[in-house]
Amino acid sequence: MIEGQDQTAPFLGNRSDTLGYRWILLICLLGATVTTLPQAFTQSYWVFTAERFAVGLFIGGILPTANALVGRLVPRAERGTVYGITAMFLGNSMGPVTGGAVAAALGLR
């Protein structure tokens, strides 16, 4: 688990009730994207640790917010199927495939 996730999930859950689930999900996705990129260029262990913490703050809100949004949009009888597809299939299969394609395209060592 990335540092910071345990602290942000409850906070962002409360914010989702006031701002809306879609806004919080968008903010968390954009924040995780923006804070992940600098990690590739870090020369210091302590800066890298701080960057990982920042990523964890945003990642801590992605899964709970996405699950809450799915729970609101999908009929009760279909929730189990949709949760299984979104969490297991998309995240665990498409993530490594996409990462491998990016690494192959950029010629990473």
C-alpha cells in the first residue's frame, strides 16, 4: 500500500458527498497522474519518498470514489458483476498490458 492512502479515503468520501463523486474521481485521477510523472526524474531518496506520499494521497480516493459511483449508477442486481469487471479485469489486466506497451514503445532498459 502506498503511504497516505489510509488517511485520505475517509476525507475524500466526505468531500464526495458535498462536491459529487465525479468531481472527486476526476481530481484524484488528475492528481495521481501529475504526481506520478516527477518520480521518474528524482535523484534523491527523500524527494522520491515525498512524491510517493503525494501519489498515495490521490490514489487513496480513486477506488472508494469509483466504487461509490458505480454503486449509485448500476442497479442493485448487477452491482456484483460490474464491481468484478471494473476491479479485477480492467485494473489487473489492462494496467500491466498498458505499462508493457509504453515500456516497449519508449525502449526502457
